[in-house]
Amino acid sequence: MADITAGMVKELRERTGLGMMECKKALEEAGGDMKKAEDLLRIKSGAKAGKMAGRVAAEGAIGVYVSGDGKLGALVEVNCETDFVAKDANFAGFVKSVAEVAATREITDVDTLAKAELSPGQTVEATRQALVMKLGENMSVRRIAVHRAKGQLAYYLHGTKIGVMLDLVGGDDVLGKDLSMHIAASKPISVSRDQVSPELISRERNIAKARALESNKPANLIDKIVEGSVQKYLAEVTLLGQPFVKDDKVSVEKLLASKGAKVNAFTLFIVGEGIEKKSSDFAAEVAAQAAQAR
């Protein structure tokens, strides 16, 4: 049986919002496989997928740049090792400049961006290396999203940890800002249902079927129950299907229709999302060193 660490239990609790013992048992049953354990808990408890809003696995900041005409913009994520450096003015300036270079030159590849000139005679990579030496921490440009809008770009930064950029056709600046804030809060994975990957839908269908079978639902109702669960999932994870955060009696789709507007695309970046952050057990390290010293 795989060793189940406290860190693994903590991560599964953050993913599902369920209790410590439930998470530990699920990990043991899944042989330490995090994804399999999450699926087991969702089958048994009905927990929602991807309850990860509060999980930040690395430090850094989101940078944003939008051109004056609102037609061209970029979001970038730049990582560092500590929150102290993330708040440093030199680091913040670097993040802002990287976003502007990415947008104005429409660079979406990190390696290409590293070679781009950030200031006269200085590339992005040379500037990064100088900043590493100055601040004493490693840092890296992790990802970039460049938007050339069909409509007008709107954006929202929640501090420096969450960034949203939205291409809105029709509507106005207020609607663009409201929708950007909605995306930051509700974290949809796509604009519409047809953009959700078949793999994700298949996973939800399998979980819903296993849950229905475990609940001893009548065989003739299984397919209907499963389809209902999948449709509910699609409403929860797509922008158009979600209730609008400022008026939950109206879906985003209906809100847009009432304004004669359309969301062409959006990008949501959360600092550290999906990055495994090493954590150490200080007490265990001390105990291990003491044992070696005997």
C-alpha cells in the first residue's frame, strides 16, 4: 500500500472540501492516486469537481496589458519563490513590462518571449537573470495569453493573484468589467458547452453513473439520471450556463442576450494553479537528523 502523507490528505481536502478521515480512506483505497481518490469521493459524497479556488501552489503575480484602443492585450503569469518577492516593486515592474512586450509583439511562446527585447540592449531573459541576482530568488515566466479582440477587451485583476481578460462583442465597459469579475469569482473553464473537452464530459458521465448505481437507483432511470448530472455539470463549469454573480436569478447567457452582447473568448490565470509546491515537515526532518546522529 502506498504511504499516505498528511500533505496528500490536505491536498485532497482542498480539492473536495471533505473531511480529513474521508480523504485519507479514499487515498488508501486509491493506492495514493490523487485523481482516482477524488473521483471515489465524488461518487460517494456527490462533491463537486475542481473545488480548488483557494489553492495556490506557488508565488508570483499576474500581469496585464491592453492597448489604448482595447483591441490587443495580454495576460502573463510570472512566478517567484516567496510572497515577499512577489510584492517587490522591481518584480512588479518586470511583470508589467513582460505583459506589454508579449501583447505588442503578439508573442505567445515563453521561449520566444525570453529572446525579445524588454529595454534597449536587454532581453526579457537577461532582465530576468539580473533580477534573480538582485532579489536572490529564482523566477520564471510561466505562461502567456494574447488576445486580438473581435470586440473590445475588458480585464480584471484580483490583487495580483487572479487575472481575467475578456473579448466582449457588444455591451459596454461596465458589462465587460462585471463579466471579468464574474469569471474571477466563478472560474468557468470555457465560454460554452461545446468547448468542454470530451474527456471531461466522459469523466463526469462515468462518475454520475457510478454514483447512481451505488445509490441503487432503478435501472430504467440510470440513463436519465446520468444525463441530468452531466447537464448540471456543464451549467456549472461554462460561463454561459452559470448564474451571474451580481444577480443569481439570471444566467450569464440571458444577461448577454438582454444586452445584445456576446463573449468571444476569455482567459483566466490563477497564480500557481496546477504547480506542485514542495513542502517540508520540519519536525520529521529534525527527528530524522537526530536519528542519524545517534
